[in-house]
Amino acid sequence: MGLSVMNNNSGTTEKHHHIHKLFLLCNYILLGAASSCIFLTLSLRLFPSLCGFFLILLHVLTIFGTVSGCAAVSNGTNRWYFAHMVFTVLTAIFQGSVSVLIFTSTSNFLARLNSYVREEDAGVILKLGGGLGVVIFFLEWVVLTLAFFLKYYAIVEGNGNGGVAMRSGKVQQDEDLKDWPWPFQV
């Protein structure tokens, strides 16, 4: 006989699997949206301007954060996880700011970008990019939440770096109790 506590993690593993799939799907959508924003920005012919360069750099950083998130999930290392968190938070803040700037003052934003495209066409292209920026903003916060849950489940299951293994919550084996004096055998 003995005191034993068993921890069944089949529900946790199933949740982890579904969250992992949703995390990867959101990251793939982010990759598509960020690369589309790059192509929309390039179609405005902004590359010679400094603001256009920073706008493209923002989307490249979004792609880097997304790739580091996929690497964090596949490798399970803390280095990629922290890089993903930092890049995702920063790019989410900047994507939201740029989107608000695009929708509130499109003509002023176009004047700063020094675009060579007609103003009507550039406004439509810029608003398309702003709409994708809003999608990226919300998806990045969803990805951050999913990354948190993935890290939590990895630690609970004992797969996380520095986490306590909790696969089997068994306290002691019955054989160990046989060597103890009678009052301590439970």
C-alpha cells in the first residue's frame, strides 16, 4: 500500500496540441500579411525615402518575430521564446501606431513618404496596407496569448527549460515504505 498521487495530463496534452496548431496558423497568417504589406509598400515606390525604409523594416521585423515564434515552438528553447515575445510586443505596438496614422491622416502620411504614385491610387494602396496592419496588430496579440499558454503547458508537462517535471505525480514507491518502521507505513 502506499500514498500515491497520479497526475493525468491527457487533457493538457490535447489542449497543448490544439493551441500549438492555432499558434502556427496565426503565425502563417502573420507571415502572409506582413509580406503582403511589404509588397504594398514597395508598390508605392517609397524605397528611396527614409519613412518608406522604416515601414519596410517594420514588416521585416514582424516576419522575424513570427519566424522566431515558430522556432520557439519547434525547439522549445527559452532564447527563441524571449526573442519572439520581445519582437512581437514591439512590432504590435508599432503596427497599431502606423495603422492609426494611416487611417487618421492619409494625405499627411503620403506627403511624408514622398511617393511617386498618384495621390488617389497611393491613398487606396496605403489604406489596404493600413487594414493589413490592423489585422497584424490583433493577430500579434493573439499570438502572444497563445505563446504564453504554450509555454505554460510546456512547463506543466515538464518539457519547458527549467520547468519541474510533473508527468507523474507519484509520491513514493511501495517498496520504499517496507523498510520504514511500522507506525510510518501508511
